[in-house]
Amino acid sequence: GDERSRESPAPAEAQMQAGVEGGGRVNRCCWKCSVTQLKKIFWGVAVVLGVCSSWSGSTQLAKLTFKKFDAPFTLTWFATNWNFLFFPLYYLGHVFKSAEKQSPKQRYRECCRFFGDNGLTLKVFFTKAAPFGVLWTLTNYLYLHAIKKINTTDVSVLFCCNKAFVFLLSWIVLRDRFMGVRIVAAIFAIAGIVMMTYADGFHSHSVIGIALVVGSASMSALYKVLFKLLLGSAKFGEAALFLSVLAVFNVLFVTCIPVILYFTKVEYWSSFDIVPWGNLCGFSILLLTFNILLNFGIAVTYPTLISLGIVLSVPVNAVVDHYTSEIVFNSVRVIAIVIIGLGFLLLLLPEEWDVWVIKLLTRLKVRKKEEIPEGNGDIASGLPNKSRRTRPSMSS
């Protein structure tokens, strides 16, 4: 018995040891979860800052470029060609990060399965890639052309309406779940567009610029909805290959348009020496960085944080416009910016947000009900004691 007691611990001691070990495991799991969440939040802040700076920087640089180089379609064509770097950059990340390294040809064939069993054929190129190439070009061209007409603050805040357009198209075309809060957000977006138009007094110059931005946001929404309808969801490699294919389409079939615009003198420049190549390359790099963070930032952080970077670009552009242009922030413009921003934030709410709110309210009600009986019990238990002390005895 003495030997057994020395070798094996008592039942109580064994339970205590098991509890300590279990508590240690729980603490380790909690520690790992907290570290993972902290990493995601840290990367989220970095991605938000990157999205905000790249988007606002490209917008401001485009505005600066048009002072010397008035050719928005040529700038769109030049920047779209840089999309060819998507797949090479993705493959470099695959080589450095993945344990099972594949050759570029193997990786390309694996990503081509996204287009179908036969891969990227000529028919698939014209039916599934070419329409998105047209939408991509229209989205960027209308956005850049609007920058020529109105200030960058209005352009950036109006482009945020594309999320409301995505919801409306998804609800109509994809039969997504109906959400009242998103309908309210869409109403806010439309009201903000009307108020933004009224802010400058319905001048033809500003109305055309606002119409161009709304058209750009609509093309962007149509691009996203059609992508989900025709192609579904894409992995990182598949998305990178698809965006590189758009650059190939741009080189093969869109190059003729800037040439025609040049010889018809719609977008004309006297010599190539006056072309601000630094601004053109800077704008293209910033736009490429923005699209990389937008498409691949979800690998390191939450999608909601990425979308916040687009909203934060509005105050950045507003500050720059305040010091570099003659923008007037009257009450109508400020209210329109706030309404559109509020609508954008409402669209970031998850689909089950109402369930979470109901659960939270239910828990709060349960806690209040538990606290009230405990307080009544304490008062009731104190009353008999007091009566016992004050009641005189029968013997006396």
C-alpha cells in the first residue's frame, strides 16, 4: 500500500493534476487564438492603410497627370497592361510559401481548370474573358474621365456606391437573400448621388462628371455580379491568372483604340518627350498595388477591413483637395458624403447580423432577470432576521 501510494497519486491529487493539465491546454488554445486574431488585426491595419493610400494616391496622381497629358483612355490602356504581372507575382509567392513547389507550366495548367475541363481555349477566351476585359476597360476609363470633370473627393465617394449596385444586381440576378438594411443602404447611396449633384447647382460640367462616376460604379458592379454568375468563386492562383488574361485581351484587342484616338486627335500629344512617364508608371503601380491588396488581402485579414480602406480614401482625398483645389465643402456636399459613407458601412454588415443582435439582446434580458431575483432574495432574507430580533419573547 505504501509503495502504491508512492508510485501513483491519490484520486484527489490525480483530479487536480488533470484539471491543471486541462486548464493548461485551454490556456494554450486561448493564447493561440488570441495571437492569431492579433496577427489578423495587425495585417488588417496594414492592408487597410495600403488600400487607402494606393487608391487615393492613384486618384490624385491621375488628376495630376491630366494637367500635362490629357488622355484618359490611353492611361487606362497603359495601366491595364500592368495586369500581366499578376500571375508572375502570384507564382513567386507560391514558390516562397508553398511546401510542394510546382513548375510555372504545371501551376498554369492547374489554374486553367478554372475556365473548364479543356482549360483556356480560344472559345473560352472570347466567351468568358473578353466580356470582362471590356467591363474592366469601361470601369477604369469612366472613372478617369470623371476625374477630369470633377474633384477627386466627389469621384471617390460616388464610386463607393458600387457596393450598393452590387447588392441590387445580386438580389435581382443571383437571387441573393433579401436584407432590409441593405435596401436602406441602397436608398442612402441614391440619395447621396442626388445631393452631390445638387451641391454644385446642377451645372452641366459637374452633372457629366457625376454621371461618369455612377457609370463606372455600375460597370464595376456588373463585372462582379457577372463574374459570380458565370465563373463562380476563384482561388488566388485562378484569380491571378484571370487578371493576367485580361491584360492579354487588352494588348490584343484594345490597343487599336488609343491609336485611333491619337490619329483623330481626340487624345493627341505633340511628341513622346512631353509624356509624363513617371506619372504614368506611378499611377499604374499604385493601381496594380490596389488590385493586389483587394484580391489577395483576404488571405491575411478580414474582408470587411479591406473594404474600409476604400471608405478611408474619401477623407484623404478631401484633405488633399482642400489644399490643392478650390473645392467648397458646403453643408449639402458634407451631408451627401456622410450619407454615402453610412450606406457603404451598412453594406459591410454580415448577413446574420440581425441574428447576432437578437442573441445579444436575449442574453442581456436573461442577465437582468437573474440579477433581479438575487437582489429580492437578499432583501427578503434580511427581513425575517430583523423581525426576529425585534419580536419580544413569550416567556417575558
